[in-house]
Amino acid sequence: MLFSKRFVETCSGARMSGNEKNIKPIETIQHDGCTLALIIRSSYEPHQTRFFTGNDCSQQVGFVVHPEGHEIARHTHTPHPRVIDDFMEVIFVKQGKIFTDIYSSDKKLIATHEIETGDLLIMFCGGHAFRMIEDTVLLEIKHGPEDKGHIKEFF
């Protein structure tokens, strides 16, 4: 899945392993012009509302910043039929530390990153794997429910 030029430029960053110094607060993992994943580090401090996903994504992920005293009026979200042909996944590390391997759509290893407590990983396409470095608690957000045997392809 390709994302808009603005999206890629807005979220551009260098590929780095978690062991390198000066880790950027937002890291983009790309391959052949496709954004595979974004890592938003716990050190990222939003000063204004910022979404990391474009309108072409099936999920919207971002920080919404409001001043003290601001209120959001009560509301509901009305049904809106959608066709979802991608499978985004978002992982928040509540506790612990993991290595994540990010793969291209053709199942080639592109990058390995260390993700730790407070970090957020947004995966857009391709594949991934996780190895726990410490006892870990992950919050996983994805389209569901998962249809066992029909969603995941192990390789």
C-alpha cells in the first residue's frame, strides 16, 4: 500500500535499531516507496494535534491535543459502510521491551527495531514478528474479530 507523498514527507525518519544513540522520536520504515511501519517513541511530545495516518488508511492514529478546560461535546459515531482491503495493526508497549522484525510484502526482512515501554508501533503492510526481551504487556489494536486461519499467513 502506498501512502501520499505528504504523508511520507511528514513522517520521514531514518531506519535505526534500538541500540543506536539519538533515536528519532518518530521513525519511518519504508521499502520500495511503501511505508511499512512507523514507530512513535515514548519521547515524542506532541504540541498540536497530529495524525500519523492519512485519509487513505483504514484506521486513524494520532495525538489530539487540547488545552486545559476544553470540552468535546457528547456525541456518537454514525454507521458508515466501508470496504477494508488492508490490515493495519497498532501495537502499544504498555510494559517491557521487544524486538520487532519488519518484512516487505514479499516477505524479505527490511528492519529490526527495539521497541520499549511507552512506544507505539503502527504497521501498514508487509509482515512482522516479535521477540520479547523482557516480560512484556502489549496493547494490540487491529480490525477484528480475527478469523482464525484466514487472516495470518506464517512464513
